[in-house]
Amino acid sequence: MKTQRTKKRNTKARQRRLKVAQKRIADRERRIRQRNRHTVENNQQPLMLAAGIQYEAYLNALGAQRIPDASTAGDFCRRFKTHDDINSLHAAIDEARRNVWSQQPDEFLTQATVDMDGSIVETTGECKVGMDMSYKGIWGYHPLLISLAETREPLRIVNRSGNQTSEDGAAFECDAVADYLQECGFRKIVFRGDTAYSQTEHLDRWDDRGITFYFGDKVFANLEERAENLDNSAWTTLQRPSRRGIKKKTRSKPDRVKEQIVVDREYTNLVLKSEDVAEFDYQPAACGRSYRMIVICKHIDEMKGQKLLLNKERYLFDITNDRTSTPQQIVFICNDRCEQENLIEQLKNGPRSLTAPVDNLYSNWAYMLMTSLAWTLKAWLALSVPETGRWKIRRQEEKFRLLKMEFRTFVTAIIRIPCQIVRTSGRTIYRLLNGNNMQRVFWRLVASLQL
């Protein structure tokens, strides 16, 4: 009898162990199936649960049934295989942009300043179709960026092979952008670019269209000769405005450590002493009329230690069809184009749109356009901020601040706001758990967009 009871106990214990093992195997297979599904349930739910957000409430807040996994982005970008596919994406973005601009006050359409520049996008890939070696010896692509200076919006991003020059295809894209801006109702269009974009064969056509342009011009020998032969009365001193506003309280300046090291070690040092500006009429060989050529003469002392070696003069040239502004004003307008360098830096390190993570020219082009929408949406949100009412001046300042805000600051101030999402039987409740100094702007946006 004792032996039979022992056998029964052993049999029941064995059956319990088998059930536990089978349950563990089933749980393991279930987890494997969940990992293989590209849904938010298996990829982002752990993060949301850690933040105290329920999965169903998160989807209800977005109004979505399913969120694709991030790994499907490459597959979607690879569906763009031709230039027509890219143009369709550009057209969709332009249509949404037109709707935002149509809601702006009339003074918004006074002038559209179009800046253009190129940037090298480096890649370490070996099999990316369309990449090539740039003039800097860097493998990758060389996209062209055409942006609106007033709102810092990318109007066109044109991906190109790495060995193409900055101005390749720029004139065609600028004509398309000018047509679009005129359709949107802008009364004045301005083109700005560095020396690579002074394509003189297009200047007459742009002048006939009423487009004002400011381009840097290359320092050719004939231009230097004309500048050197100008009378002394043609030159005026260029007084640059202070970079900072007027300070109520002055403070002592720190010692210039780098400058002192250069002097102590007697390195060759170029010191800018003063700048003069003049102008003369100049007709490029490819043009049928003359334009204003603004010339800047930089007086530079070449030092070695504390010894003066040479007094040098360097010339910079800007060509324009602006006949009303003074030479000093034209110089400052051309210098303002440097703000586009900050935009390029934001696109590279903010939404990381100027990168090449996909496998060919067109798929990377589509990726650049779609990721740049994160920056464009920031500009559209800023333009959607109401600025009327009793506090009009303060609201205009807040709108300008949001428009010029860096991308990471924007994400922290407007996007990453701690929020508790509660789903009840008849509604979804959003409870903001923290605020910042942009909270009143956030609520005005919510009211304006009717979210």
C-alpha cells in the first residue's frame, strides 16, 4: 500500500512539472510571435508602460488602430523609385504649406526671400546607389537646399550625387519655386546665394520676371582691376552694426587666450583692420545688360608675433539688380544669407533629415523630404499661433520665438510634455502633468487648431 501511494505522488508531481513546462513553452512561443509582429504592442508598449501610459489609450489619443514599426520606414522609402514619385511628394507638401500661408496676415505676403546652398551628406556605406566622392574627398551625396528665409522652411530638397557642384540644377528649381511663390500671392521675390550660384546666364531672365537677386561673385582678375582703379571718393567706410543689443550695464571682457598664443609663438596672423565698400556697373559676358557690382575691400595686416609684415587688401564682390538700396545695405542683406547655415545644421542634427540611411539616391531623397517635415511642422505650428487680441505685441514676440526656436528646444517645450491619458466609457481625458514657459503658447495652439 505504501509503495502504491508513493507511485501516485510521484505521478502527480511529474504531471505538475509537465504542465509547468508546457506553460513556459507556450509563454515563450507567444513572446516570440509578439516580437515578430511589427506593431507598437511589442516595440513601444514597454516604454509606454514604464511611463505609466496604457497601450489602448495611447492609440485612442492618436486616433490610430496600429502604429507601424520603425523598421518599415526603409521599405516605404524604397517605394520612391523615380523623379515623378519625388515630385508627387513635393506637391503634397506644397499644398499643405499653401493652406498654412493662406491663413497669415496680408503683410506676410510682402516678400519671400529664397536662400540656396548645398551640403555634403557623408555615408560610410559601400553599396548605396548614386553616391560619389565630393570635392572634399568625402563619399556621399550632395543635396541642394532651397529655403524661405522669413520662416526658415525648406521649400525644396534636391538629392544629388556627391561629385556634383553646388549650382547643378539650382536654376531650374529656383524657377519652380518662384512660380509657386507667385501662385501663393507673394508680391516680391528675392534670390540669395553665394558665389557658386551667380549663374550669369539666368540673371536677365530673373530680372525680366521682377525677381530681385543678391549673389556673391567670384574674384576675377578684371573685377579686381576695376576695383583697384576706382577713385578714393568712390569708397566709403563700412560700419557694421553691433551683434548684440545695447547693454544697460557693461562688463569687462575676458582675455583673448587664443590670440595671445598666436602672438607668443609668432604664428602668421591676419588681422582685419577696416572695411571699405564701393560700387560700379558691370555687365557679365552672358548678360545683355549691366547690373550693380558691390565691392568690399578688406584692409588686413599680416602679423608675425608683434611684427607687421605686410598690409594686404582683399576684395569681395556681390552682384545685384537692386537699384534702390545703398551699398552698405546690400552687403548686410548678402550677409544675412549665412542664417541658412544654421538651418542646415538644424536639419542635420535636429530631425536628422540630411542623412542617407537607405540604399539609393531616390529612397534617400524621399527620406530627406519626409524627415524634414518635422522641422517644417514646427514652422507651421509657429505660423498658426494667434497674435490678435489685447496682448498682441507679446503674442507676436512669442510667435517669433517659436519660429526661430531650435529643434531640440521645440521638442522639449511643445512635444515632450508629460501627460496622463485616461480612457473613460465615453471620452479620453488628457491630463498635463507639468508645464513650462511655453505653456500658454501651447494652449493657444490647441484652441487655434481645435485639437
